[in-house]
Amino acid sequence: MGRIDKGVKCSVSGCNKEAARSLSAEKVKAAGLNVGSERRSYLCKEHYKEYKKRTKKDKQLEKWRHMG
Ligand SMILES: [Zn+2]
């Protein structure tokens, strides 16, 4: 995780900002962000913040995933 090439865009649908972080798409999806089906997701600063916020408090979502 971590290193990103310059010019890579955020993977969140509708977002065109420059990516700041790369994460596994699975985790990003689990956090409820709308990313494509690539194995790797790129997040801009703002979406990374949102991702972190959601993963902190959304333990429920994880539960829900395991049920489905
Ligand atoms: Zn973004």
C-alpha cells in the first residue's frame, strides 16, 4: 500500500481529484464508497478521510457483509 504514480485519479465514481492513497478495493467498498471493480482503489485526500471516518464507526457494515 501507499505509493502512487503522479496523475492517478481518485477511483470514486464522479470524483476526478488526484489520488493520495491506494487501498484494496474490497476495503474501500466495505466502507461504502463507490469505486470500480479493479482490485486496487485510489482515493483522493477527501475520500480517504471519508474512508477512515466510515471504517471507524461502521462496524455494522462489516457484519452485514458477512451475512450476505
Ligand atoms: Zn475522491
